[in-house]
Amino acid sequence: MQELTLAVEIGDEEKENPIDRAVRAQVCHVVERLKQAPILKTAVQHGELKIVGAYYNLDSGLVEMVIE
């Protein structure tokens, strides 16, 4: 929850929609957690698996890659 609160605060400062900012922050957080998951970590470290985050905009239908 702290990550989302911080993302909303930063979003306010940057004049970005705080909900969009929070969603993007959550995507980054989940990507990092997946990379550290025991069942996936070895494959990620050996370059056999790449985990990326994306944001799907329901209004526009566009998918945006989320870069940390």
C-alpha cells in the first residue's frame, strides 16, 4: 500500500492522473516481485525468461510498456 500512496503523491506533483500513476507503479512492483519469485528467479537470471510490465488503457485500447 505504501508504494501506491507514494505513486499517487508523485503523480499529483507531476500533474499526471494519480490513478494512472498508481496503476503504473503497481505494474512495476508486481514485475519486481515476479522476478524474485523462487519458481521464476533462476530462469530470469539465466536469460531464459524476461518479465515485462504493460499498461492497457481501457479507453483507447492501447498497450503501453511500463519502464521502471
